[in-house]
Amino acid sequence: MSITSSGLKVLVIDDSNTIRRSAEIFLKQGGHEVLLAEDGFDALAKVNDYQPNLIFCDILMPRLDGYQTCAIIKRNARFSNVPIVMLSSKDGVFDKARGRMVGSQDYLTKPFTKDQLLQTVLELGNANKE
């Protein structure tokens, strides 16, 4: 399997415009299709229509936090296999464990680099495309 990007559909959920924009730029440079959501409710509407291969989800968001958003997405049989990566500015063991409990596959600490983001997409996204 080649390491070149095979253009995945990636959903980025974050209430920070800066994080959304930088993730979008990095992912597009990696050849991926990107959809942005600014909170959990926004994301839930988009997941259904867009059917992403991979989701990055911020933990601390208003209204519906990342853990709740992840749990709701994972409960839907159509999306239970879509990898979800939690995003947080805290690099805490508790946060990582809680993320795993609601079904996330990985955890990325913000601010992330382009390499970290694309490496995560490569590892998780290709597994989901098979």
C-alpha cells in the first residue's frame, strides 16, 4: 500500500476558528476533502450528509462537548466504524481514557503540527477505507 494520500473525507469539529482553519489547510495540502463544523450539533447534521472517513473532534465545546458528540456518532450503526480523534489543549491521561470510553481511536494535543495531523489521517483513515 502506498503512503501517498488517497483523498479521504475528513470532518473537523472545533469551536475555534483558528484550529478549524489550520486543520483545513493542512488536510487539503495532504490531498483530503475537508468539512468543518463549529460544534457538536453542527457536526451531527453534517456527519449524516457527508459520511466522513475520519473525524477530528475537539473536547471542550459549548452546548455539546466532544465526548457527547463522539458517543452520539458512535451509537449510530452507520458511523460506528468511523475513526474519531479527540482534540484537546490538555495532554491529560484522564482525557485520553475518557475519550477511549466514548469510542475515540486516538487523541491529538493542540496545537498540532501538519505532520502530526496527516500522520494520524494516514494511520486511521486508510484503515477505515478498506
